[in-house]
Amino acid sequence: MKKLLLAFGLLISSLGYAQQEIKLDVADALIIRSLEFSYENYLSENSSFGVSALFNLAKESVNFRYHENTMITPYYRHYFTTNDTWNFFGEGFVGINSGKEDGKKYTDGALGVAVGTKYIASGGLVIDLYGGLGRNLFGTNSPVIVPRIGLNVGWRF
């Protein structure tokens, strides 16, 4: 019981910083016909955790598309600057992805890293640009490389 109370207390205290963001990847939506939504919660001024959900809307016959039909990506970001407007960050992520490769369905998990920058307006507008790569670890039918590229626009509350 004491461990459960301690875990609950840590969870509540981590949410106490009260900086949260919701974002949409506009580059994926406009260029590749996929939707990627993100939620990010700040642990402190220098670190945050979040989760992204990607849904690929493009048909498989399209020349340029992600292999993944869906991907859930929990991530941790460390911010190297504490500027009120522009911040540079590094990210570690786990991508649970599924799709079709060579006509065979797959589900796999990838580990990867990304780097990026974030603009934060005083009114709450957030724009972040990032890029990175991950590697699928488990499947034999899945692609080896998993991209993590985005231009997110969102709101901080």
C-alpha cells in the first residue's frame, strides 16, 4: 500500500509543473496525407515526456508514403536551452508501429533518437521542428529504419 501511495504521489507531483501542449504535425498532414497528434507534459523547465499517434491516410499504391499505417510514439525530451522563445532539444523515443511491408502485415517496436527546436509564443502558440531515426528491433517483415520527422503546430496550456 505504501508503494502505491508513493507512486501516486510521484505521478501527481510530476503533473504539478502544469505546462502541457497539444500539437498537430502539419507537414505530415499536407505533404504525406497522414495525421499525427502529439501531447507533451513538462516535468521541469528542461525536460518533458509525451506521446504521438500517427495514422497514415495515404493508399499503399502512392509512391511516397510512410511504411507505417499506425505508430504510437512515447518520447522523452531534454531541452538544452531555457530561452522563453526558442529552445533546442534532444529526444529519445520508442515507436510501436504496424503496417505492411512486401504485402505482409507487421507490428514492431523501434528505439530511436531525434533532435529539434521549438518556438514558444507568449500567447501559447507552439511550433516545433524535429528529425531523427529509429530502428525496428523485433520483426522480420518490418522495415529496418523508422523515421521521426515533423513540423508541429499546437497550443501550450
